[in-house]
Amino acid sequence: SSPHLVQVRERIRINGQPISKDLFNKYFWLVYNRLEETKDPAHASMPAYFRFLTIMAFHVFLQEKVDLAVVEVGIGGTYDCTNIIRTPVVCGVSSLGIDHTSILGDTMEKIAWQKGGIFKPGVPAFTVAQPERPLEVLRERAQERKVRSWGGVGWGTPSHGGGLSLLSLQCPLYLCPELDDFEEGCRALELGLAGAHQRSNAALALQLARTWLQRRGCQGFGELKEVPPSTELLGRPVPVAPAFRLTGAMIQGLRDTEWLGRTQVLSHGPVTWYLDGAHTTSSIQACVRWFRQAALNQDKPHDGSEVRVLLFNATGDRDTAALLKLLVPCHFDYAVFCPNFTEVSVANNADQQNFNVTLENALTRCLENQRTWTRLLEEKVGQDPWLPSPLRVGGLLQPAPTRGSLLLVPPAPRPLNSPALVFPCLAQALRWVAQGRDPQLAAPAASGAHAHPAASSGAVLLREAAAVRVLVTGSLHLVGGALRLLDPALSQ
């Protein structure tokens, strides 16, 4: 899977656990040295980061003799380096969203075409409910995956009648039934992952698991209705796979599933951190629904105030303004923007370095996000009579080269509802939000500079609030950096 949150070992798991440091070290150097010894002298370059880790993951799975390897594509599908598997047991495409547009295309149809590239002849594929046109593209891609082979029995085997027949194998594509269809009577299935969108993910996981178990000869599952070779999928509805009776292990698996950085809640005394790596419009919408249910629908504390904080960053070619606009209705008291760097100097943690982005570029992006947030709130003030009167706040927190302390450089004052601050790294942002009230985080260092009202007044409110609710979202890398600071055990 990719990306990792805290340590690169998370990408290669066996029995649900990241491989050990010793195992990672062993296989890393084995693969690296083998590639170094055999590379083409005329093109003496090693595989890029993701490609190398993909090769290494396949090698680990082969050497450790796993029964089943679950492989998540990196970006897209068609041209992704994970797509060298010729005959997987089964393929799955989850709910499509707009992402990586510079690589995959700027429409859902183009992205569907890329995702459908993982389909293989004769290999069953499943997807969940999709918009009509992208679903048609997936259906067309499944139809294209067709091979012809001689034989009446199996692949290239003479028929029992002594003759040969020409078989046409295409990719049978099915829609997953709703998770409700698996529930018996009044018993609702519990999911370990919060959010309504996880129900379609769970339905897809059940079909993928059933296909594998059926392949292993397990009994007691609903059989799929095979699409006859003569039946054209193009222009016809994608058949819906039947629901089936779930085993106790399946029910328990759905209930016990955990995945760091997705709808994750960390309660640290008066400060509660809500972490979700959403970074597309559809996933941010799901994140907002989850956050409202998990945090905003709760009664405010009787013994004091509640402060809501947004901690946000986005990377790549994503439409940050569109993402931030979806977050405005949560009525945050403060919006904090910072790069994905854990510290200003990231040399202490190689797993979370990004050599493609400089601190200066990342801070420029954060300042743009701050201006966007300010503008969105100004627009909202004229539309929403429930919002409080505008304040004049805003500013950039950056390190002073000489003292290493924090300087607040305010931009030209502009009215907005929610103070928007920019910090140079995650550690400083988290410390300011927590104000020493989270036992995992030290109190923020006192600044020798004149504090801007947004930072000083906010610090007072954060220290005195009965409850501080913080949503961290916009980037899996941001969430990973926050987790490293909030849960040091993950770095062990």
C-alpha cells in the first residue's frame, strides 16, 4: 500500500503487521545490490522510489511464501508499475474520485479508463456504484480485455471429443451489492472504520475475499453467475454480484478493521485530534460528514468553551480552494496551515523527507491556502447571518534565523471570521494548538517577537477552553507527520 504515514515499512505488511526493521534491511539491500549488479551500463539508473519498493514488496512476498498478496496500485492503474501481475485472482475498483489530474486526466471518464487498466482476461473484477458515464468506461475496459485460446477444457487443452474449440475470455465485471444486502434481519453490520463511504469499501472487500476463498475451495458462499462468452457487456447494465451469508470471521473482520490516518480519533485530555487523510473533493465531503457526526454533534462542555481548529495542507496538483470551501461549514475558530515537514529540519527522519519539495515552496503553498481561506470566509460572511462579526487577524509564523524563535509576520490586515495562521512545520503548529495541554507535545516556545493578536489571543482561548477539537486533513503525509508527533510509539 502507499503512501506510508510514519515509517516506510508500513507499505509492506505480512499478516497485517509492517515487516520488521531487520527484514526490511535484509531485503532492501538484497534487491538493491542485485539491481546494481545487473543494471544496463548504457542506462545506469536505479528504479525510482515507488518502483523500487514495488519490486522489493514482490520479492518479500515470494521469499516469505505468503498465501495471498493484496496489492494496491500507486497512481492510476494502466501504467502503474504494480500492473505487471498478469493473472491476479481478482481485481477491484473502489469509488472513483478526481485526483492526480496531471497524470490521469481531468475528468472522471479519463480516470476510469486508467483504473480499468488493471482488468485482466478471464479474471473477475468488481466495482461499487459509480456515476453512469465512468461506469460505462469501466465496462468498456472490461470488454476490451479479451483473449482467444484454443481448447475445449481450460487453457489450450484439447476437448474430450478430440477436436479443438476457440474460446473467448473477457474480464467479467460485476457491481457489488449494498452492504445492507448482507445484513440478516435487524442485525446491522458494525464497521471498525467510521464514515458512510466505508460501507461501499466493505462491500467491495467482501466480494474480493469471497472470490479468494472460493478459489481456495471454501464452501458456503453465494456463487457468481458467470457471464456467457457471447454476452456483450458493452451497452448493458453491469450485473450485480449476489450477496451471500457472511461467516463469523468476516463479521469480526469488518468490525475489527483499523487503518491509521483514516477517520482516526486520538483523545489526549482536553485536546481531541480527528485525523483523516482525505485529499479529494469526494473524500473531503466524507470527512466533513464524519467530523460533524464525531465531533460537532456532541454537546458543548458545560464547564467552559469549545474551540474548533482546522489543521490543513494539500500537495501536488490538487484544487486546494475547492477542498477548503467544503470545510468552511464546520465553523472552525482557527485555521492553521503548515507544510508536511515534521520539523523545519527534517534530517532527523528520513522516512518523512520529500526531496521533490523545498520548504520555501511548501510555505508559499501554505500562504496561498491562508489567503484562500480568508477569501472564502469573507464571502461566507455576507451569506450567513449566523457567523460572528469579522475580526482583523492573520499572519505567518516563521523561524528567526538568529534566535530560532518564532516571528509573526502579519500580511496586510483583512477582515475574516476565523484567524488563519501559517507555521513553518508541523511540530510548531501542533504545539501552538495544544498549548501544553497534550502530554505528548511540549508547550510552545516563547517568542521574542511582538506577538500578533491572532496568535496571542488564540493561545489564551486554547489554554482556557474546556475542549479543543482539531481536524487534521488534506494530505496523508500531513496526517502521518502529525501521528509521528502525537503517537511516538509508531516510530519504534
